[in-house]
Amino acid sequence: MLTDDAYELLRRLASPIVAVTSAHGGRSNGMILDSAIRASISPEHPRLSVYVHKWHLSHDLIGASGRFGAHLLHRGQFDLVHTLGFQSGREVGDKLAGIPHWIGALGVPMLQGCFAAFECRVLNTMDAGPSTLFLAEVVATHGGEEGELLTADYFRANLPEAWREEFLKNYRQAQDRISRLAEVRDVRPWGGPPTTT
Ligand SMILES: Cc1cc2nc3c(=O)[nH]c(=O)nc-3n(C[C@H](O)[C@H](O)[C@H](O)COP(=O)(O)O)c2cc1C
């Protein structure tokens, strides 16, 4: 696995573990990410953004529908990280089949029993090379389940031995793909700060 100082320190910048759900054309899916950020502090315009790698099934479904569900998990939902985050829906079919969920107002499957669940509509995207940044507005919120938030640090510190090999294999594969796709193609040059006269 490729590591260096910047990499090690940037790992501390991870978001909590977030389960992202999506649906399009009769296909439903879920994935895990730790790259979500709050994108607004306005109660009138709640927004968040997520980085999703372009090769994921979720990327296709979110891109085609312009919608997704974002779920903060609690520690009791640890197993969801394996079910949704270790294998692609392209290979294993419907990952949500055994997971209790309902269909939200946007037509997206929403997971039950989460720390918080947000129904999101995409407002904008940015090409980030190997991933796309989806900026979304939160149109509905569900939550309040008791329990401690499942953070990326907690996940890494408690990664079960039985999952370690698969986790590292996936990680190396992702790093390899990211290296090959690192170039940002849709560059919108920033002209620098405006000059004041
Ligand atoms: C702890 C953890 C964090 C992850 N973070 C991200 C992330 O930030 N962005 C991303 O695109 N994939 C991330 N992944 C990988 C995807 O969840 C995983 O590859 C998933 O199987 C993709 O599913 P899909 O192809 O069915 O959409 C993460 C996985 C784990 C286990």
C-alpha cells in the first residue's frame, strides 16, 4: 500500500463512515464512503458533498438519477461497512436485498435504523480525476437513533482480522486505479483573486 507523510496525515481528515444509497432504471445499490462533508451551515439550505470513484456502480446510478441517500451510521451498524463497502454491486447484485430500507420521497432506498439519514438531490458536480464530487441539497432528514457515531478512526481501529486481507486488497486496487486516473480532465481554471483598485 502506498503511504507517506501527507497520506498518513490526510487520513485524519476523513468524514464519519457514510452509507450512500442510489437507484436508477430498476437498479438499487449502496456503498460506503468516508469523504462526505457538510457543504452549508444554513438551516434553509442544508447541503453536503461526497467524492465517489468513477468506476463504482453507485457513480453511474447517482450520475443518472441526480439523487442519493446519505446515512450516518452508529457503531452497531459496523457490518454494513462490509456488506456495502467491500464489493461492487456490479459483481454481487443487489447489496440492499437483506438490509431493511424504505423508498424515500426522491425514489431512493433509505436505510432503517441509522444515526441519521439524508435524502439528497444533486445540485452540481466537479470532475476530481478518479472521482466525481457531487454537491447535493438535503431535501429530507430522518434520524435520531441512539448510539455512538461510526467514525473512520473507529472503523480502522476495530477492523476485524477476518476482513483485513480483503480490505487491504481493495485499498491497493483503488490506489492503483487512482494513480492511473489522477489527471483532472474537466479543468475549470481559477483566475485568481479579483484585483481591487
Ligand atoms: C471505510 C471505507 C471507506 C470508503 N470510502 C470511499 C470513498 O470515500 N469514495 C469512494 O468512491 N469509495 C469509497 N469506498 C469504497 C466503496 O465503498 C466500495 O468500493 C464499494 O464496493 C463500491 O460499491 P459499488 O460499485 O456497488 O457502488 C470506501 C470503502 C470503505 C470500506
